[in-house]
Amino acid sequence: MNIRLQHFELRQSGLLLGLLLCLMMQPALAQETVSGVVTAARSGEPVIGATVIVRGTANGTITDVDGRFTLQASVGQTLQISFVGFESQELEIRTPQALNIALSEDIQSLEEVVVVGYGSVQKSDLTGSVSSVDVESLEKLASVDINRNLQGKVAGVQVMSNSGAPGAGTTVRIRGVGSFGSAGPLYVVDGFLTGDISNISPADIESMEVLKDASATAIYGSRGANGVIIITTKQGLKSGLEVEVNAYAGIQQAWKTQDLLDAKQFAELYVESLSGPGEAWDINAIDDSGKKSWVRDALAGNITGTDWQDEVLRNGAVQNYNLMVRGGTGKLRYKVGGTFFQQEGIVVNTSGETLRGQANLQYRPTDRIEVTADFKYSQYDNINYSQGTYGSVLGTALRKDPINPVKDPTTGHWDRTGLTDIANPARVAYEQQFRTATGSRYVPSFSASWELMPGLTAKSLVTYDHRENNSRSFTPTNTTIESRYLVDGEPQVSPNESLSVERLFTGSGLQTVLQNSNTLAYDKSLGAHSINAVIGVESYQQDSEYNSTNPSGDNPPVIRAFNMLSYFGRATYSYDSRYLITGTLRRDGSSKFPEEGRWGTFPSFSLGWNVDREAFFPSQQLISAIKLRGGWGRIGNQDPVSPYGFYATLSPNWEYAFDNKNPSPGYASSQLPASTLRWETSEMVNVGADLMFFNDQLSITGEYFVKNTLDLLVEKLPVPNFAGAIGPRSNAASMKNWGSEFTIDYKQNVGSLIFNVGGNISFINNEVTDLGAGDIITGAGYESKIGMPATRTSVGEEFATFYGLRTVGIFQNQAEIDARRAYNEQGQPINGAGEVVAANSEDHKIIQDKAAPGDVIYEDVNNDGYINSDDAVALGSAIPEFTYGFYLSANYQNFDLSIAFSGVYGNEIANIFTFYNEGSSAADNNLLVSRMDRWTAEGSTNTQPRVTDSNTQNDLFSDRFIEDGSFLRLRNLQVGYSLPKALLTKVKLKQVRFYLSADNLLTFTKYSGFDPEIGLAYGDPFGAGVDLGSYPQARTFFIGTNIKF
């Protein structure tokens, strides 16, 4: 194909190396105009953007659209010509006449290089499970959260947004649930190990690799149990100067709202709740004159009501600006850049602002020594509200009755409860939940590398991470004093209301990390034999302090610290690029554990076979490459362990009376020591195959893995009551994850059309195999609202399985209620005590004896005659059967298009807010429109229970509140146009591109809640998939531009 199109459109990074230098005159030499043309040796096509520089000077230029160049130089000087993907060439100037320079392709540089732990390898020599991320696609999304932009990009990686609020985090799982505690991956940013990459902008990323199996992650030992994501940021250029500007602005909006009752519908169900189904409506059942007046007006259609969702949701503006300057001379490279991101949340009075910057300097005083200094800075300022509670902004907006106005029409004060005892959502948003979070972080790092001899390089890296966080929550005076209704024009206040005082909660945290890594790397080839090895030692020190205040008094500071010391090594042997062997070993010591279990050893081993390089492999175009690989490894996890987790603890606020006198305050033992605490460990086996077809146009990768996690930490090991404290944490549980992954990618050029299409799918299974002395671990309790824990973790089932009652319909009449009676396992009728009695006698236990026609029928699973938590059964889990993503990108002349989808299938969501919005009574809160189809008489419905204000069991946690969480989401759709190259050459610009883009444009799901993308309730791993009214994801439309010069 035309070399211009190939190297300009497909390898834009090569054009970024062009020089825009001033011509420098050397008075000692006679300067002449030297011109020439640079072409590709194989095709003869001109090479656009090749660098031409006079060796030893800053005098240079770049080739134009025809591959031509002109510069001032002297006969006898030497030109250096270079371009990405070609071998560099030097040419002595013997005549100023036109020079013809043909560059040969650099076969080795054209092969993809993959960054792995403490080094890099050619992709063909890779034996572990490592996926490279298309970083250009990350920059196209409106979010500046790198994790959020990874959704659907990599097989085996599931990213769940914990909230759509500005500054909210994500939950990242690589190949399933790896721990009962922290299960997030390790991030390695320019060699620095961290759990947080919020200070990195997508525009600053040069490359990103995801290490998924133990043979690849074992080099990181105790930090690699849940996968590793390696990020390399952009650095300076070898020569020249490049300035890049990226900017976009747009609007965010809620993509979905809930279909709630309007004022008239609510008034109907409100009266019915008090009167009872089938009963004549009696407005006098309302004993409050103000409420009676409101209901009468609403029934008559005189009150339009308030759409509380409309009051608290809005269209929010979003904008992002990024500036990057990169350049270099012969020995010096530099890069400096910054990103400013500002976002208005889709909920009123929420916003976020982020500033990020990076400066990088590389200096090579000699060909063998390189010194690097890097500085990253970030700060954020977010305004949010308490999320995931029924009293939050969205929680009250979903539950507040629609009859009540936003403000009292007479006084102009916030109106409060109206017909139901629920706070005014607008006031909650603007006054009652004012929460701010601010913070800053700076990460300086320094490294030096020295090539001691050809192939042997020593490197030292020192990184310091300093971060500060501050939070503030303020509740003003008299937030509960609001007019409820009007009587004769005068505001009335409920007699049970009381004054409140100002409440201020503050928190401040400081964390510092000091890491030092020292490595010695060896890379040598001798004939068909190649060896690549690295050994190293690494120290890691973390200190943190957290201080807080609240209305009840100051809290003591929480001070924590822990240290790690590690030794590691890896060796890779390749014979004739056909047979590959890699082995790693790491030994970690951590102060988080007692002396007996402080050190852990983590080995791995993997093999690879490039079948296509065998002599017997036929030479043909259909299959261009086949590689088979497999590996085993053991890795660890210490993240769930706090720095002093193995010590016994004392708690304050205990009292003891000495000599029968007044009690004296003191401390008492609260947790026993965990003297046997040790690492969580995982062993993984991985096999895979990489296939390339049609001269590498089509690539297919398939993998299968089994991961057994042992010695999982379990909270509060049972101990006798006389111990006087709760039990210690113990390594008592185990879990298994296994599954398969498939990735496909196809690239093709058809004339002026260049397109790339592909996708991935991952099947991951999970099973808890041991819980030690415990039978069940409950989580996501929320018992005060749903009556029982939402999840249970038990042997033989998936982690955090939803448990609840099973429903079998609606009672249509009293006869159905009387007919459901208790029988023992032998089929004999029993009473409430389990004693055999006469069938259908007065003593024969009616299972739901308090029920009435129109109530929910629950299955008595254990046949004891009672409906309670003992009848709970497994109702699914938040772990999907499979996750997937697919994409399309295309370029036609100056136009480009990209589309990206992601989705999950087979997971469930516990929709806790349906307790309220499909509850029994409109006297408590507003309801979904679906409740208009409630049971009213025999045969009216068998799905929706009656509406009543009486105490029923219709809202027990059951399969009524478990929903299919599967979804497919159009993550990004972007259309762009780039100005023609001929025009750019005239104005001395490299690229000007404009684009229109949309994030989360379409979502296909059966889930009835705000958003099916649910992370962790309260940040609890046992609460995955529990929807407590989370802040939904936003649909975003924006316009932007990319300019390079």
C-alpha cells in the first residue's frame, strides 16, 4: 500500500518524532543548501515525517508529504536519518546535490514489545498471560478514570463502577474474586508499586499491560495475587520538539429515571393504604386536617405535584484540557504536561475538579549511563453527598411523596414531610448533606541505569509518594424545622419535631511511601541461544496517619506503618526463538505478620513453543504464527491485613467499679492476638494459544486457567465466651476460580479504508471450597431494613451469594391461607412446636397465619411452619457467567470512526430500594407505577401484593427483589475529521483533528433500577451487586479537538 498512508495513519507515533528546529549557522564552515528525498527501500514510497539532522548539532528538519527535505549544511558533515519502524542511517555529505536515501525496515522494532515485571520482552517470546491495552482508545473517553475506561477492553478483567458520582472509584477484578478482603490489582507505574492510579491521566500513558496469570505476576510476589497492571507514561523525544493540545467539552445527563406515582396516583394508593383494598375510600381515615386537604386536592387533580427526580437531577457540564510538550536533543530528553478536568455531577450540588501534571527529564552523559528524574502531581476537589442510604439525595427523591411542594408557598421555607415522614430531597441536596473531599499528591522519583558491559545493566529507582486527603461534612442548624402543611394560611409544625444543632465532621489523612528498587539485568544472544535475566532487591515503607473530629468529641489519631523487604529474580531462555522457558522467584518479608510467618516465597515456571518457526511448519499465508504456552505459579496477598493485625487490641469506653464505688473508665481487651497469621496464597495454572492468520491481519488468543486461593483470612474466629474478647483473624478459608478467555482482532486495508474490528469474552466460575471452623459468612446485612443479610458465603457456593425467601404467588382468598399448613418430613401434620396433630385441626399450624388475601406467599423450605431466615435459599450472585466487549475502528481518508461496547451476562442484583418503591403502603413512601397493578380482589393479580398500612410480611427479603443484572452498553461512539496533510504542511502543523463523541449512549438491560453497573455496597466485598440507591452512570455528549505541532 502507499507508504504515506501506512506510516502516517497507522503509526502516528512516528510522526511525533519530527523536528521543528531553528537553523543554526556555523561561521567556521561554509554552509550550503542540501536537499534530498527519503524513501522506503522495499516499496520506494516516500517516508513522511522522517527526521534528518546534522550529526553533533541541533540543525535538522523533517521530510514533507513527498519525503523531501532541505536544510543548510556543509560538505563533509554527516546526516542522521531516522523514522520509527526503519533502521537509522548515516550519510556523509559529499555534494549538496539532491540526495536519495532509502531506509530499510527494522524487523525487530516492528515486533511488539511487551512490558513485564522489571523489564520487557518481544511479544513472540512471551510465555505468561499478558494483555496489551490499546491506550489510544482510552483517551477517547470522557472519563479521566483509567480503570473506568478499561471496561470491556481486556479479556478476564471486570471493572465495576462503585458510583457515577464525581471522583467516585471503581472495583477491578482480574480473573474473578481473589480474596474476602481487598481484591484489587497491583499497579506498577514507571516501576513504582501502588494501589491507586488516580494521579495518572489517560493522555500521559505510553503503554499499559495487564498481567493475569501467576507465571507473569509472581515476580511481584505478595502484591500480585489479584493481577498486575503495568503502566508506562510518556517521556521525551530523542530529538526535536512536539507540542500537543487535547481539549473537549460536553454535557452529562442521567440516562434513565424511575417511573414513580404522580400526585393523583399517590393519593389514591395513600387512601387505600389506610382504608384497605376493596373497602370504600374514606377520606376521614386521615386524621390530620392538613394531609386530608392535600389528598382531597390531589384526587381532584388540583395539585400537579412534585417530580423529585427532576428536582435533584440535572444536565451537568464537563470539560477537559490537556497540554503536553515533549522534546530532546542528542543527550537530553524532556516532557512536561498537565491536565485539568472539571465535572458537574448529574445530581444537583455535586461536582468534581481534578488537576494533574507530570514532568520528566532523561539525561545520557555517556552511551552507557542514563539518569531520569520524574515528578507527578495531582489534586482534587469534590462535592458529594452520602450515597447508598435511604436518606440520601436519590434515596429521598425515590421515596418522597409527590404531593408535597419543594418550598412552602407562603413562607418560602423548605417544606418537609408532607404525607410521609421523609425529608425534603431538595433540602437534603443543598443543605443537609454538604460534603467536600479535597486532596493532593506528589510523586517524585529518580533513577539511574548503567550498562556495565554489553548486555549487563544495573538500575536503581527511588520513588517517594506523598498524599494528603481532607473531608468535611456540615449539617446546618434547624435542618429538621420545616413547615409540613398549611392551616388557614399558617404553617404547621409536627409536634414531634425538635431543634437540631450544627454538626461538623472532619477528617484528614496523610500517607507517605518510600520505595527503592535495585536491579541487575542481563540480555545476551549467542547464535540460536538467547537469555534474558534480572535479579533485584526492593524495599517498601509506608506510613499513614488519620485524624477526625465529630460532634461527640475528638477521636484519637489512627497511626499505621509497615515495611517490606523483597528479593526477586527472573530468567528467560530462548532457543532459536522456538522453545521458551521462563522462571521467576520472589521472597517477601512483611512487618504485617508475626515473626513466624513474616516471610513468603513465591515461585513460577512457564513454557512456550513457537510452532510456526519449526522446519516442518509449511510456508503458507493462511497461518502466519502459532504459539502454545503454559505456566504455573504461586503468589501471595497481604492487602487484607492491617499493619498491626496480628496484635491483641484494647478498646476504650469500658468501665469497672472498684470496691463497689463509682465506675471508672478504662480499656478492655477487644480482640485476641493472631499469632499464626500468615499470607494468603494463590496457585494458578494457565495454558494458552496465540494464533495469527493472513500475515498477522487476524489474531486469536485462547486461554484456560485454574486458580486456587488458600489461607484466606476469615474475620473473628469463633472462641469460647469466657475468652472475654472476639476471636482473632485466621487463615481458615479457601476458594477456587476457573475459566476461559478468548480474544479476536482483525485488521484490514481496502483502498483508502483502514479498519480494525475485534472483541473478547471471558467465562469465569467461582466456588468457596473451605471456611475453616465457620459454616457461613454473612455480608451486606442492612438487616434493619430487609430483615436478614442480603448475602451469604458458604462452602460449595459462589462468593457472596444472594440469599432470600422464595415466593410462590399472592393469596387470593382466606381459603388459600387456611389450606397452607405445616407438615413434617414424614408428611404428618404438626403444630407450632413440631408435634404431630390432627390434620386441619385448630392446632394444625397455619404457615402464614397472620396473612390476609392479597399478601405474598412464601415457601416454607424447612417445613417447620414458620417463615423466617431459616427458609432463605440461594438466589444467585453478582458474579456474571461471562463478561465481554467488542469494538470497531475505521479510517477513510480524513475521517475516522470508533465504536466500543461492553457487557456482562448472568449476574443478579439485589435491588434494595424496591423494598420501598414496591412496598406495601403508600403511607410510608412513594411507589413505582407498577404498584397501580396491585391486588385489589380475588383474581386481580398474582404478582403485586395489596396496598395496606397494616403490618405485613410482604417486604421480606425475597426473590421479588433479586433482578437480572445483565447488560450491554455502548461505551463510546466517536466520529472524527482530520485536516488534510497538505494544508497542515503549509501552516507547519502535524495534526488537527475535530471529533464528536458520546459515552454510555445506549444501555440494554432488564434491570429496573437506575443503573445495572453496581459495584460494592459500602465498599464491602460481600456487598457486591447490592444496590442501595447508587449514584447512576451518566450519558455524556462532547465535542473535542486534538492539535499537534
